[in-house]
Amino acid sequence: MPHVGVAEWGLVVLAAGLGLLVLARAEVVAARRRGRTAAQLAALERKVDAIAEHLGVVVPDPHHPEVVLLLDQGQQVAAIKQYREETGADLLTAKNAVEEMARRL
């Protein structure tokens, strides 16, 4: 078995460290893209909601039984949080949607 010197181990450790840095950087870039995509989707949802409201169109909400249950229990803040978790909506969109759901109950 050949003898592995300190320099060779140093290179192995350096290569492993660089590999981890590359993976970490890739995850940071992917997280930024996910955040940007979510923000763009939320902006589009707000625009569609504004157009629908302007035209007087009622867009049926998908059924959110946990949100409805929380509203029935008088827990509006928890309902908004649940709606955001289910849909990925921003706070204002979720608040408006939950308030509209509450009006329909």
C-alpha cells in the first residue's frame, strides 16, 4: 500500500471543502430563485384579484377546510396563517382571502 503524505491529505481536504462550498452556493441560488418565483406568483395573484374585483367577477376559492374550521372557532389570525401555509400567499393576499371567506360563511 503506498504511503499517503500530509500534502495529499491536504489536497483531499481542500477538494472536499471546495465541493461543499459549491453545493452551499448552489442551494443559496436555488433559495433565491424560489423566493423570487413566490413573489412573482403573489404579484400575479394580486393583479388577477384586482381585475376580477374590478369586473365584478366572483372567483370561487378552493376549499380550505382547516381555514374554515379556524374561522368557525373565531381564530382569524390562525386562519390567515393556515391559509398562507396552504397556498404560499403573502400576508395581504391571505388576509383578504380569509376575510372574504369569513364573509361568505
